[in-house]
Amino acid sequence: MQVRLNDSIAEISRSGWNRLAGSEYPFLRHEFLHAAEVSACVCPDTGWTPCHLSIEDDGLRAAMPLYRKTHSWGEFVFDWAWARAYEQAGLRYYPKLISTVPFTPASSPRFMLRDSSDTDAVRALLDAALDLARESGCSSLHVLFPSDGDTGHLAERGLKLRKDCQFHWRNDSYTDFDDFLARFSSSKRKNARRDRRLVAEAGITFRHLTGHELDARRWRTVFQLIGRTFMLRGSAPYYNLAFFREIGRRLPDSIRVVLAERRGRPIATAVFFESDTVLYGRYWGSDGDYNALHFETCYYQGIEYCINAGKQLFEPGTQGEHKISRGFVPVTTHSAHWLAHPEFFSAIGSYVDAEGRQIDRYMRTVAAHTPYRRDRVRT
């Protein structure tokens, strides 16, 4: 079985890749990854060098998104302390290899298979990635946000699994937003309604736009709002305007943008991706500070849309304990890690084991503070 190394996603058949990716993960599709590359958001100059793996056998049999990295920005699985430890020991941590979707902290398959039972292809892809790490002088291989189906293969091959926590919302057959709030305790329900009331009383309204409705002018408005918010945090957006225009053209059915408007003027936005069953929250921006507007734009608007559209899951992104009181619950995410240096690999294995136990304790603690009334939770 021959594994091919591809210097660009363009070297791999779009139709073949998308057959493996399926429709459940819009950011795993060829169009998304291609937009990241052609917009120069993902390229050697930004520290992301594509080196995707593929196996051909009467068409595309299997594939793995893979990048050579010269830093750890845009990954959302934090290994800065590992890099510092390498440096203090007189070793180089960068470059490293990572299998992920750039700037996208959402779980999806990393071993993309034509036949889900093709364990030979999984082994071939993983062995090729490890060989590439060794032969190209990389310190390590990291598989970020793999699907649950991938973690067993990674652990079996000896990679160290690392736990983390996100907050997701699940649709419990809610009939409308009021039915959703009816499951809350009285105080939490009152707080959520106050959030929404503050926004409404400020004269802010909302417009939902699909990719088909986002022309160049609207994308510019959306990007300006996102860019301002990034700049206030001291960084530029990971994805540029060219990227958003490209995905708007290539993946219009997978994009939903919420625009918050006041007196007809856009003041805030949230960019979502969606499949038939899942809504993924991604980018937020505003032109100023507005009471509760972030909660409404990024969370309540998404929840209400999921209820009305019959979507089963809403993943709003990483971090943010403030999501708990808005109806999101803790879920486990994973990453997997291999380091070429045996002593460091052993030490990091012990670290992630201890960290995992702490994550478990944390999740149990925050799960006790969800807003749901125990007598209204459906099983």
C-alpha cells in the first residue's frame, strides 16, 4: 500500500476527498481546506505547510489532513509549555507535524476512509505520518480533535491521548425557545430572558444570511467586525477576507451568518458553519460593547435556529464557562501526541494522564452547575 505525500490539497481529487469527508463536517471538505490555502492563510509563510497524505486504490481510498508547523498558534490544544521545556533542554520543538483542520477546534475524522473498517489504511496513514516526522526532522506528531472513532487507533499505535473540555448544546426535542427555557431553574430562566430583553430594548434586531446571500460588500462588513474584535485582543484574524469570500462562493449551503443591526446598521456578527444535523459556531465580531449582545448573537440565536431547523447539536467553539448558564454542557474532546525524544515522550505521557484526571474532576464540577431543572431533564 503506497501512501502519497501531497504539497497542496489541490493535488488531491476534490470529489474523491469529499466522498471520504462526507457532509457532516463542512470544514473538513476540500473546498474549505482549498480556500485556506489559496487565500494564503495556510502556507509556509504563515507557519502552516500542507503535507496531506492519501492512498489511491481504484480512486481515493483514504486520506489524512496534515501540516508541518513552525509554531503552535491556531491549534487550540496548547503545547507551549512543552516547546519551552524543549528549548530549555537545548532541543528544537519546531518544526512539528499536526493533523487537524487549521484554526478549527471541532472534532472530525483524521483518518478519512472509503471503507470505515479499513484498518490497514489507518495503519498505513499513521505509519506514514510518523515516518515523515522522523525523516523530516520534526520533533513530534500531534493529532488534534480526532473523532471518537480515531482515538482507539491512535492509542493502539502508542500515541498519548490528551483530554480537554468543550461546552455543547443538544436538542432535547424542544418545540421552541420557550420550551427550552422551561427546562431551566427559575433563576437561570429569568437571567436568560433578561439577556434577551436587554438586547431587544436596545433596539437591536437580527438577520440570518446564507452563503448565497453574502455578496462581496456584506462579506467586507462581516470581516471588518470580526477583524476589529481580533485586533482588540492583540492579534489579526486567522482567516482573511479572501478566505471568507472563497468559502462563500464554494460552500454557500454550509454557511450561516447572523448580523445584529441597530437602526439598519450592522453592529455585530457571528459566522456559523452547518451540516444537516449540527451547527458550528466560529467567528464573532462587533463594533463596540453592548450589554448581552455576545450571548444573544453567538448562543441564543444559534440555539433558536437549531430548534426551528431541527438540528441536533450546537458546538459553539472552545472555552467559556459562561456558556454553562446558557444551556451548554461539558463534553470531552481529545488530542493525541507522539514525541521523537523518548524521555520527553515519557514525561509528557505522565503529564497528560494527570491532566486528564483533573479534566474529569473539572467536568464533574461544572456539570453540577448547568441551568437545567432535574425534574425537567428528559432521558
